[in-house]
Amino acid sequence: PTDSPVDILVGFYNATTESMLDLHAPTKTRRVPVRFNPEWYSLEVRTTKQKMRQLERLWRRTKLTVHKEMYLEAKKEVSLTIRMAKKTHYQGLIDLNKNDPLPTDLLLNCLDQLL
């Protein structure tokens, strides 16, 4: 089977276009870091942060004072939710390992580094 003139021209067009793209806009590879949520990051924290971002977008779109106040209140709620989630998580770790001195020492060293 012989190639028709149209197939030859399409092949030539594709090859030329590909070589031009490779010359002027070469393919670049990127590394995207994989980030894992901390153990204390719960569904409640996620939903309160989503609500806060939603209110922030609303306020930035409307520029109304009432929406700004709602956003700031949601921001406080997120902060409180995160603080309580961390407190509950770390208190649970301490209670779980209160009879084993090694994990408690590791936890206290970790907390010292955070503070």
C-alpha cells in the first residue's frame, strides 16, 4: 500500500511542527513534592478551612464589611479547631504512652523542637 500525497503532506506537517515545538518550547519535567497531612488533621479541620476559604472569596468578590466580618469569624474558628485537634491528638499520644518512658521522651523532644 502506497501512501497518498495527503498522508505524506500530513506526516511532513506533523514532523515540522513537532521539531519547531521541540526547538522553541522544549518539554520540561517538574518535580512536585508529595505532602502528607499531619495526624491531627481531621475532617472537621478540613471542612472549617474550606468554609473559611469560601467566605474569603465571597468577601474579596463583594468587598462588603459584613462578609469581611464573617470571614474573620471563620478564621478564628479555624484557628480554634486546629488548636483543639492538635491538643486532642497529642494528649491521646501522651495518654497512650504514659507507662512507656521512651515514646514520651521522644514526644517531649519533638515538642521542644516545635517550641
